[in-house]
Amino acid sequence: MVYSEPLRSALNAAVRLGRISLTDLARQLELKREDAQQIADLLVTRNLFHVSAFSHDKEIFYETRMSSMTRPLGRPRPDIWKKIDD
């Protein structure tokens, strides 16, 4: 997916860290917290973010799902069971 700046930079930072807070997202996007919340909700809907268990009433944290959603599942080699048995 291709995103325009500054969203691309914010998403890259979140992916590298594996998480981002709503406050950090708003700061990086140079938006009000409410506007950043709308974008974050859209990213949650698209399964790019999910709300972290570390969230509390003063701050919402998001964890990224980029790698798990884009990486295809590989099949084990057909001879893997034989090698395990040996």
C-alpha cells in the first residue's frame, strides 16, 4: 500500500517499534488528537493496527499488524516429518 506523507512516516515508525500511542500518532501527523483518532480507527478497521492491552483511560496504544497480515504462510517441506523422525 502506498500512503502519502506524513502518514507514511508515522506508519513506518510504528512498524519499526511494533506499537504507537495515539498522542505520538497525532504529533507525527500534526493533527488534533480527535482527527488522529479517526485515522487510527480506520487503520484498526483495515486490520493494520489493533488496540493494545496496555491502553488505559488516559492513553490509547496501538500495536501494528503489518507483518502478520502481509506475509504468506509457508508450507513445511514434504520431507520435514522424515527428517524429524530421524
